[in-house]
Amino acid sequence: MPTSAHVAGDGLPSVSASSIVASAVCGYHLVKIVSYSRTKEVPNGKSIHSSPFQLGGRTWHVRYYPNGNKTEDIDYISVFLEFDDTVVPEAGAVEAQAKFSLLDQHGNPVPSYTQRTIRNNYAVNKTWGYDKFIKREELEKSEHLKDDSFTIKVDVAVPGLFHGLETPSIVVPPSDLHRHLGDLLSSKAGADVEFLVGGETFFAHRYVLAARFPVFKAEFFGSMEESTTKNAIRIDDMEAQVFSALLTFMYTDALPDMKQEENMTWLSICLL
């Protein structure tokens, strides 16, 4: 399902987003070779099977070739992942990716002996892996062979189907900027300009007025005298009620109730 962002009020459009992801079933199987020296008696081209393990709804096992899978690999250990259809005979082919890692004595993969296959199609008795996983001589001289034992970790990833990612909806609250600006006007906090209108004093904020009214922008940030003056700005020929309503509109986008037609006419002219 898409991720929806529902906007309350103000006629704003809703915003939505969704993701398409490919899931995968991942797991690993540890193959511990005990009595390694005895496994070397197995001839070239012959393998020892690990115990079967389940992953992605399928059964797998690992083939371990102590003396290599092919004649040219006789000095190497070969390892392969095999899809085992004997447990679930009706299972079809499956794609999977495998990673084979020789583990050190702390159980961590040895980077120089870690190899990853590409994503391959595993059909009946089909195997994928490495003929030359590690040279026997190198293993026998390393610290990774201890007490005639070593461990190979086989990571398997079985990709799944693509699907839409379902995430919870996010509700975006309506904007209350007008309320905050209205509170700023009434509190006079941070006010930096003073007006004298109709015998009353009004306090406001230069940046708010300049952003809302081009005349004030020119006065405060232009070449006019009021752009630098610190004194109160006198406005004649306007009633205090009209100027108060004008300030309220510039801060809140809302007009107070004004019953006198003359005052409403004045305010309309100011807003043009």
C-alpha cells in the first residue's frame, strides 16, 4: 500500500509515496570438518555431503571435496552448494546466491578465503561453488586448521518476489503559522518598530511587515527616511482601528470584524 500523508485543512494536496522492494531469505550453514587428515583419503572427484538444511522453503546441502572436484584441482579443496530435491521432490528450480568463507579460530570469515557466487539457477542436483576454494598446503600451514579441524561458513540468499512496501500513514497537521505570528504581534516580543496612529501606539516587527507589504519594505529597507530612523513612525489620516486591523491581517491573514463601512473602505484601500 502507498504511504499517504493526509493534510488537514487549507486545501493543500495530499502527498503520498510508496516503495517497491525485492525481499530475500538469507541464512547460513556451518560445515565443520573434523579429522581433516582422514578426509584426505577420499579420492579426487569424490565428495562428502553435509547434513541437509532448510532455507527459503527448500532443502540444501554442501558438497566438500577434500582432494578437489576435477583432476586439475587435485591440490585444492572444492566446495559446492547443492539444491537437494530428495526431501521435497515436487520442488522446482530456485535462484540463489552463495558465499563460502573459511572461518578463523574466532569464528570470523577470513577475507582472503571468502568467495561469493553470482545468483545462479539451482535445478535438480545442480551445484554451484568453487573448484579451487583453498589449496590444501595453504590450509595445513595456516592457523585456521586447529586440532585437525576447520570450519567453512556457507551463506545462502534466496531472492523472493517484488512487492509494495507497506508503511503506516503519516498525518501532516494543518499550518498554525498565522496563530504564532498573531501571538508574536500581541505579545510585542522582539518588536523593533513603533507606529503612532490616531493617538495610539502600535508595536510591530520590521521583517514581518516588509515581507507582507511592499510599502513597508521600501520604508524599512529602501532609501526612505524610515529605513534608518529609530523614532516612532507617525501615520496621519488613518484611524487606529483601521491600522490595528491592517497589522492583524499582515500577521494572520485574517480580518477582524469592522462594522463601520468607512473603516472597511480604508482597509480595502490599504490592502490594494
